[in-house]
Amino acid sequence: EAGLVDTLNTAESLTVFAPTDCAFAALDPATMDAAMADPTGLLTQVLGFHVVAGQQLSAEQLAGETSLETFSGGTLPVEASGDRITLNGGQATVVVPDIQTANATVHLIDSVMLPPEG
């Protein structure tokens, strides 16, 4: 819906934080409806907040970061404690790290992250 497939598939390297199916199921239905009603606006902002362009960061590398610039231009705070990596002020936790694809390192997360307002 957001028209990002070609953009993401042709990017040289990405780090993707992919919410699990359960994470999408837990998302407030009003928020999901609003995002789907505005695919090139809100939906693109939410999806872009889950992608870091230009880097394929492993969980080990993420643990050394405090924030990342997302595809949508927002700043994504990162915190690590032991083997636990949380994102966006604890809004999401990496549950399955380091899934490799042709051009990305994917980390499954337990929540859909919403970018900060403004």
C-alpha cells in the first residue's frame, strides 16, 4: 500500500525491525485503520521508522548504538542490557535477531513502533 517494495528491494543495505504477526494483532485498531487510510503518509512514516538505510547492523552492532536514523528521517533510540535490545524507549524488544536476506539484516520485534509526533 505504501509503495515501498521497490525502494527497499533495491537498497544496497538495510537494517529492518520487522514486527511479528502478534505485534500487528496487538496494535490499536484505530491506529492501524488510520495508517491504512493514509498509505503514502502515516503508513509510510510508520514503516519507514522500522528501517535503517545504508547499514546492515547485527545485534552485536546494535548493542553498541544509542540511536539510529531511520528511513523516514526519525531518530530511533536503542538500548542494550545483556542480550536484550530494546527500541524507541522500550516500546519494542528484539525477539529474533540477525535474520540475513540479500540486502538486509532483519530483527523481529514484539511491537509496532510509532514514530514520535511532530
